[in-house]
Amino acid sequence: MTPEERAEKVKRLRQELVDIKYHVTDEYLEQFLIARSWNIANAKEQLLRTFEWRETNRIGDHPVATGENKLPVLYAVRGYQSVPDSNLEARPGVSESVLRINKYMGGACLHKTDKEGCPVYIERLGYHRAKELAKNAKVEEVQGYHIGCNEFLHRVVMKDCSKAAGRHINRETVIFDCTGMGWYQLHMPALYFIKAIADCDQKYYPETLNKFFLVNAPSAFVYVWKIVKAWLDPGTIAKIQIIGSDFKEPLLKQIAPENLPAFLGGECTCDHMDGNCVPSQVLKNAKPLVPNEKNEKVDTAYNADIMEQGKTSDIIRGPSFYGREKYT
Ligand SMILES: [Zn+2]
């Protein structure tokens, strides 16, 4: 499809949306068109369902951490302008469920950008304690946490990356590092968490993936992949590269060495931060996350009072999701 044909489809979808009260960018409309194979009626249907979901659940009021509001981050971040380098910590306001979930996670960090200007999300999947996670967390808690992370990614970090790149950035590059993975991780209840997350992203955050690298995949992973693949859209599957131990070259093709952690073949070590590039509770390279009475046991990512403040305070709510910004 030529750029002109794409622009025409976007224009036609916009004409179908005369009644909507949001000012959405062409890039946002294009995400839905790509996800629905450029079928305008189907893209419109998915878009309206997304608006409805966001309104019903007041997703737009979800608090997001910014340099200005100083809310605690929900996972480690490195290398962005609008929020200082920080780790997930047991600070007041983060829900107890977020801290509990992370206790069993191998480590996650939104770490700098790739050569296209997209943020890079790194997860040390191989160190996840899948069985403990499934036993100790509810799917609603994992979803609540995931939505909090998604809103932060799209409303704070993507806008930051767009400003830096001078163009609209609405996709992230993901690296799942399978180092450490074994048969014990082939645990169906834990895989259902992945299904819940993939369902949410494919329905309400379509086409937000740039590249997806699964590195150091052991042979056991083939079985996991067979199960997970059935839950993913063909468009998502097409972006996933499964690589064994020879991951260095493909990663460096996408990410400059100074932006890629040393343990993935780059030169970055984030020496200034506890836990370095990707802090991990399981590997115990960062401060332990011990909840106290200031971390409430709720399904949402932040405590109830902070979630409530998001409904009335622009500062707590942070930037809006539907951008009208121009980056060029
Ligand atoms: Zn680093």
C-alpha cells in the first residue's frame, strides 16, 4: 500500500468518527487500521470499543509517574527526559500487589531507545518464578499492574521519545531474555497471565509493538511458544524474532551499543543505579521490595487514594492519552 493510499484510509476512518469527542492523531487511527488489515468498518468497531473501555474504567484518569508529580514508578526506567532514572521501590502509594508481583519477576526495565527512537522494554523472563507468581497473584492484579505500566509508557515515555526523535513514536521494542529458563516455567496458570496481558494489548493498545526479540530461548521454550502463539494476532507473531545464543548481532542491528545492556551484548552498565540496567528481585541485585501499611492491597497499581486523585488532578493524571501534539 502506498503512503497516499494509507492516508486516504485514515481520512475515511476519520470521516466515520464524526461523533467522537476525542481529538486523535492520524497515527493512532492508523494503528487500528493496521491491526484490522485496513478494513475501515472493523477498525472503527475496535476503536469505539476501546473508547468505551477507557471511559467505563476511567483509564484516562489512571495516575502516571512524571518528573513533575514525583509519583513512584511501577518498573525501572532508564534514559528518558520527563522522568528521572528510577527503580520500582516499596515507596508509599505503590500498591502491595505490584510489589508482590515483582517479588517473583526476573526483572523488568524500560531501558533507553532503539535506533528508530522507540523505547526498549527488557524483561528477564528466564528468571521469573512462574509457579510462585501464579500462586500468589490474581489475574485482576496482574491486569491492574499492566494497565498502569501501559498508561505510563504511552502517556509519558512515548511522548518523551517522540520529542527526542522529532516524529511520532507510538511503538516499543521488546526484549525478553530467556537466560535461566527451565522446564519449571512451563506452568499453565502463569501462562494465562500472559494471555490476559496479550488480550488487553491486542484489543485496546493495538499495533504498539515495534520489534520483539526473544533471546537465549532454550529448547523447552518451543513448547511454551506453541501455547502462547495461539493467543496472538498474526501481526504480533510476525514481529517476534526467536533467537538462541547468537542474539548479539540482531540486537545491535536494532539498538546502539551504548543503549544496550552489557549482558545483552551492548556496552551499557547503568553503574549509577542500584540493580544496574535491569534490577531483579529474583537475582537480588536491587533493594528488596518489602510492603508496609502504606502499600494497600488493591487490584490497581497505585493505592486507592492516588487512583482517586487522578480523577481530579491534572498533575497526578499526567499527560493525556490521545495526543494532539505535533513533533515535527
Ligand atoms: Zn543500562
